[in-house]
Amino acid sequence: MGTVALAETFETHRRHLLSVGYRMTGSVSDAEDAVQEAWLRLSETDLDSVRDLRAWLTTVVGRICLDHLRSAAVRRESYVGQWLPEPIVMPLESSGSVDPLEAVVREEDARLAAMVVLDTLGPDQRTAFVLHDGFGVPFDEIAGILGTSTAATRQLASRGRRAVAGAENPSPDDEHAEAVGRLMAAMAAGDLQAVLDALHPDALVIGDANGTTRTAVNVIHGSDKFARFYLGLIKRYGPQTFLAIEPALVNGQLGFFTHGSPGDETHPGFPARVGGFTVRDGKVCAAYDIANPEKFTGIRLPDRPAR
């Protein structure tokens, strides 16, 4: 097979491989790097030895992502505050582009709540669970990636499965959008009771900035603390808080992106950030405030090209 034909064949697998990489690592940049590395390895491989190209590429991406996961585990030791996955941010209306990330977040398994739970798994657990349960890779092949036995790999996947079983099932998109819209309207009005009414009693806030700007360093639990936290931010930063917000799809469901604000004579400025949400029983039960600029690789908005 010639180089051009091989490249065209590889491209037919790109969306699948990005999905593997993103669910494996929770990082758009790491997923894209893994896919690129897989292409380089493929271009140097004797194709006669590859019986199933899709399976071969999936295994290669899995190996590369395991290295990324282990590296991320080391980085987390010095990370300031909470760690969230890199969000994938798209316009509300499809741009008609062929960006494969847009297809990745059509899958419910890529919703923020699911990705947050995956981030609680250790590298080996996550690899075993995602590759087997998510993409059907046989346990003996995953064992080869992990350097362990097939029986041990089954145990790792089982532990990952039990952890993920407690994740929130994503609400239908319409229900999600209605709940988020109701919360944002209540916050814009500064109505504490309306904000509380839009929140699930167990609502929480998770911020991720790695010390680059102000956010919740610790997880905020409970609707009352949630409401007072956000209303406090709105009071601090003033009317530009909402003027700077652009509704967007965050991992496939309604959220927002803000370019930030330079501030004015009475209010401080704030940098760009992504806001994502999870909805339960028609009410917002989690808000994700992602303000670490290193995690903005997956933003695909018209006025903010991919990095």
C-alpha cells in the first residue's frame, strides 16, 4: 500500500482513535499526540504483519496513552487544587466542519460527569476498563499492554467498572439545557432563592485552575454553598461576568465559554474559562469551572482556533 493510500486509510480510523485517546487520558492534547504517534509507528511497520488495522491501531494508542496517564499521575502530585479533564468545547450549531472531536463528544461516554469519574481511576484500572468495556479489546491484549496477567487485567477492569457504576447518567440534551438555562437566568438576576430552586440539594462545584486564577480550590458541596459561591463571584466581577459569556456545547451538552474581562474601575478582571454542568432530576447537580489555560486545547469556537 502506498503512502497516500495508507494515510487515507488511517484517516478513516482517526475519530475512533481520538475517542480511545480522549477516554483513556481525559486530555485532548494527549489524545491527539497519541494518534499522531500511532500514525508514525504505522508508517514504519510492515503491513503484512497487521491482520486487523483498527485493532492494531487501538492497541498502539492504548500503549501510548498508558504512558501519558502515568506521566499525568506524577504531574498531579504538584497540581494546585482539583484536577478536571480537558473539556471539548463546540459551537451550539454544528459548523459543518470535519473536526473529529465533534464526533467524539456525541457519545454519552464522553460527557463531563463520566470523564470526571474516569479521572479517579489509576492508570492501569483506567486502561483495562476503557479498552475492554469501551472498545472491546480482549483482556489478553490489554494484559500485554499493562505487562500483567489476563486474570489481573480482568480484576483491574472489574474495579474500574464498579467505580464508574456510581457516575451520573447524562440527562437528555433538552432537559440538560433547560436546567442550565434556568440556573444561569437565576444567577443573572441575582436571585438567591431562584438559584437554590434550580439546584439539586447535593449540588457541587469543582474548579480547576492549577493556581493560575481564582476558583474553588476545594470541592464545594451543597446547594446553599454553591449558590453563594457563584453569586459572590458575580458581585465581585460585576455585569461583565455575563456580558463575556458565550453559550457553547461542553462535551456535547450546554455550558459556556468566556474570553474573560479586563475589568473596570470598580471590578477586577478575570481570565478565560470554561463552564460545564451535570443535571440530575431536572436540576443542576454539578458545575465544573475549568480555568487552567493549559486545558483549553479542545476549544473549537469560530473566534478561537485550535491551539
